[in-house]
Amino acid sequence: MLCVLATSLCSAVWSPGAAADDLVNRLAWAYAITPPGPAAPPAADDGTKYTLPGADRAFTLDQIRNRQGPADWFPAEHPPMPSVVAVGREPAGIFACSLCHYPNGKGRPENAGVAGLQVGYFVQQLHDFKNGLRTSAEARKANTPMMAGFAHAMTEQEIRQAAEYFGAMPWTPWIDVVETDTVPKTRIQGGMYLKLEGKNAGTEPLGERIVETPNSTRDTEKLRNPHSGFTAYVPKGSVAKGAALAQTGAGKTTQCTICHGADLTGLALVPPLRGRSPSYVARQLIDFKEGTRHGVWAPLMGPVVANLSAEDILDLSAYLASLPPKP
């Protein structure tokens, strides 16, 4: 839903690149596709009730991960949730929006942070999903067609209610960006990089990738704690290179600030970019570049991303994630 770096100045002829698979492979870190092989079964619910610091309620594992009404740990911290956000609509196959995006709209690297998006932009994106205009350049990204299915089944009232609910909450700090040469060893599960623990823990070279991982695997993966954020480990120097691209275009593109505002907090229906997931931002730039997003902004976004390399996309994603959110 992000990175609509559209501008009428970009009138160059553009068509999707012929090397889509190569770009996706070089930026595989943005997708965190689970490797082939048997998946570990989810932890069984033995009836234990879990709590979180500051929460006045307790939930079992099955209540925490209930697709039709997941745990809401801190209901006083957000507006009343509309039904589609709180419980979804089971007869239509719609999961609760709060399952993946959390009641606070912060989301996780495998989906999207949707808090603080303009209502009109949010509505347009659900319409694009609904009308088959948003797909993924990575065919194995399973939750993209799932989202399209939910949008297709949603009523216009549900779309508007979800947009107004998430749009009413500001985007606040959620991701810490750390420039480094090494990164904690991780495994991929559910579209996320989870730090290895115990005897398997350690560090490894980061290389040319971004590794976005929960600050606490237990809080995020098991308890879905909406207070527990993420750290994005990015290559040294990537933030400065991304800043040059975003602010000047660096001779390759149109600067992001033209359409997203001088402080990148968005303008009108053009979304904010500050402090958002670098994994998500990278995926959207890839989708625009490879022509798998066909919404209203795509014809303008195409020329903007046409000359961006895999390294440029990494650098831009790192820089944008490093910016502290503004009200």
C-alpha cells in the first residue's frame, strides 16, 4: 500500500522488466518465504492462560490466535473495533483484520502496517485487491491472494469501517533500524525471520539484505503482543544512500518528497512512508517495477521505479524505515 512515488513529471515509457525472477531472488529477504520441508506444528493449547505486563486479561493460545476474534490485550488503547476488524465475518471467509494487522494496526513484516493511512487511500487499496489489481511478484507470497479474497468478500460498509478505524490511529515508533555488518542467526517461519536461540544462536554476515526480526520471538509469534516491535538490521551505509535517492533522485528516479511531502508524511491520497516496514516497502517497489500492481497510481509509479536496482530498493527501504514517525 505504500511508496506511491507518483509524479506527472515521470512521463517516460515504461514496461515491466524482463528479469522479474532475478529481482525477486536478489531481494528474497523482503519475502521471507519458508524453505521447503515439513512445517513445525503450532504449539498445542494445553489450557494455560498467558498474560502480558500492563494487561488486565489472560488468554489461552487458541484464544490468542483465533482467526475470528483474536486476543485484544489492550482494548483501552484503541477506538472500539468494528466487527470486521474484531471478528471478521466467518460465513464469508473473512478473518478478523486484527489477527494479522493487530488491533493497533501496526502489523508485522509479512503483512502491512495500516495504522495512520488516509481513509481514501486505504479504501482504494482494498478496491484494488478486490478487483484483481494487486498481486505479488513473488508467486509464493501466500497472504497476498488471501488478502484479495478477503477484500472481494467485504462489503463497502466493512471496507469503509476498517479504513476509518485504522486511519484514526497515528503511526508511532515500531521498528528500530540498526546498520551493521553482522546479524543474529535466524530461521524463517510464517513470513518472518525469528532469532535462533540456545546452542543455535550466534551471528552471521548480513551481506546485501535486510533482516527484520521481532524484538521478542515469544511476544510476537506466540503471544501476538502489540507492544513488542521489531528491529531491522540493514547494511552499513544503506541509510545514507537511501536518503540521497529519496531526497534528490540521485539521477535515477524522482525524489520521493515531491509526492509524499517534504517530510514524507504523505499528501492527500499519497501515503506516508516514515518508519514503515522495510520488508513491506521493498515488496511494493518490486511489485510496481515488475507490473504486478495495476491500481490507479501504477502508470505513474512505473517510470519512478524503472531504473532502480536491487541495491537501490534495499537502500530506499532502509532509509524510509529509519525515519521516526511524525503525527
